[in-house]
Amino acid sequence: MKLARAILPPAWATLIALGVASALIIAVGGAPLAVYRLLVAGTWGNGYGIGQVLFKTTPLIFTGLAVSLALRAGLFNIGAEGQLTVGAFATALVGAHAAPLPAVVAVPLALVAGAAGGALVGAIAGALKAWRGAHEVINTIMLNFIVRAVMVGLGAHFFEREQIHTTPIAASAQLPRLSNWIAQLHGSAANAALFFAIAVAIGAWWLVERTRTGFRLRAVGASADAAATSGISVPRVQLFALALSGAVAGLVGANFVLGYKHYYEDGFSGGIGYIGIAVAVLGGARPLGVVLAALLFGTLSQGALAVNAVVPKEIVDVLTAVIIFSVAAAAPAVRRRIALASIAEAARA
């Protein structure tokens, strides 16, 4: 039943969105089935497409998990964009100075730097929330603008001359491409950061569902007043939740910096911090749901490029938006039906 709760709401939302997208495709003179065939062929129909889907899915897993962890504590982190920016920058700086180190040291060190950078930004919002009562939505979204301004200044000192990126990282800090092991993915940017993202998703599930710390997160998310009455320090949990959320967002640099371009580039994220909010909502703030939602958004992102020759790629953007709206409406009804089915099964047993 847990698997059904994770899969059915996005599935229903996708079906509704396909209906809306079909109407739009017909309106611009296209054939829906032909467009969908092209979308599938350009994503899951060939090795390069699969690799690109996995590449675009990887950072969305991180940002979706980041938002989800905060949501489980009743907090809305809109600052993943700024957190991942600082994290990726820190990852690049450490990676660039890792030449004397072996890969088993350089890669973890760069990842820790990225997590620490994101956690720092998240902790600032958490501290303001915990001890000054400032709303985390305002804190995190304003920190995005502050980070952006700071990065413009830092770029003048750390970017290569007449470039918008940092010095390339050392070879020992680079993550291998998946095509090194799966020849069919040749040419795609998919890299070993995907495995790390999945490992973080598993770790997030274990933390939230199987540890005392996770219990405190869930307790505060369910009712901060009740949690405080039971002896839980709500300010500490809120600070920890936003710092942890920022740390996970800061790991996005593993995909772009360590596994793809091998340097930090200004504006590299393309708004994936904000898309992570949609991924978290679509995934029900659960790790499995987040991974599936990230895969869906990764497919649509790559699919937009595949269908652009036939219909405007903005139709895929509309499809994405309708999925988000649909899941908001469909999820409660679907979950009620699952609950009723569970009761019926228990009664028969």
C-alpha cells in the first residue's frame, strides 16, 4: 500500500495532463500519438536519450529530497536554488585543489564541502526561524537573492579570466560517466552521481522513518505545539531540518561539477532548485515518490528537446504544470480510495 500511495497520485495526474496536452497538440496542428511516440523515442527509445534522462533526473532527486526533508518537519524550504549554488561552488573549489589526493579522498572531500556549503545557507534560515520566529519561506527565498549577489562578487575573484566558470577540478575528484560501464549510453552526460543520489534517498528514508531524529522531525511537522509539550526542542529540530535540507541541496554539485562539466559555472542550475519543490510535492514528500517524480520530470525535460521539431517545446512545459496542478487535486482522493481498500482487505482477513 505504501508503494501505491507513492505511485498512484502521480500516475493519475500524468493521465490528466496527457489529456490536456493532447488538446493543445491538436490545437497547433499536431498529432498527439505521433508527438508522444517521438517523446518516448527521444528519451527511453535509445541509449543517449536514457542517459540524458538519468542525468537530468539526478539533481532533481537531490533538490526534491531537500524540500521533502524540510516538509516533514513542517517547514517550506524555497531556498534550494541558493543552497545548491553555494554547495556546487564549494565542491568546485575543493575539487580544484584536490590534485595531490587519491580519488577515494578527493571525491568525498568535495562532496562534504558541497553539503557544508548548502547546510550553511540552510542553517541561516533555520536560525532565523528557530530563534527569531522569521518565516522560513521569506528567509529562504530572500537568501536565494543574497546568494546570487554574493556569487557575482566572488566570480570576479574565482572565475577564470574572461570566463563565467571556476578552474577545472582535479582528475582525482571527477566522477566517471555511466557510459564507461554501459556502452549504449555513449555521448550522454549521465554519471556516477546518480548512484549517490539514490543512496541519499535511501539514507533520507532511513533517517526519517527509522531513527529518533526522524521521529522528532515528524513530530514537529505534525504539531509543533504537541512536540514541545512532549519535551522536544522545536527550535533545534527546525534548525536541524533546514540545515539538513540545505546540505542535501548542496550535493547537486556532484552531478554537474564532479560528473559533467568539472567546474562551477555561473547559472548552471537552470532553476532546478525551484523544480525540486514540484518534485517534492508530486512525490508526496517521500523518498520513493521523490525519485519517481524526479524521473518523470527528467523524462519531460529531455522529451521537450525531442519533440521541439514537431510542436513547440513549451507544450511539454504546460504538460509539466498540469501534472503539478493535477496531483494537488488527485492525491487526496486517491489516498482515500487506497485507505478504503486497505480497510476492506483487513475486514476480509
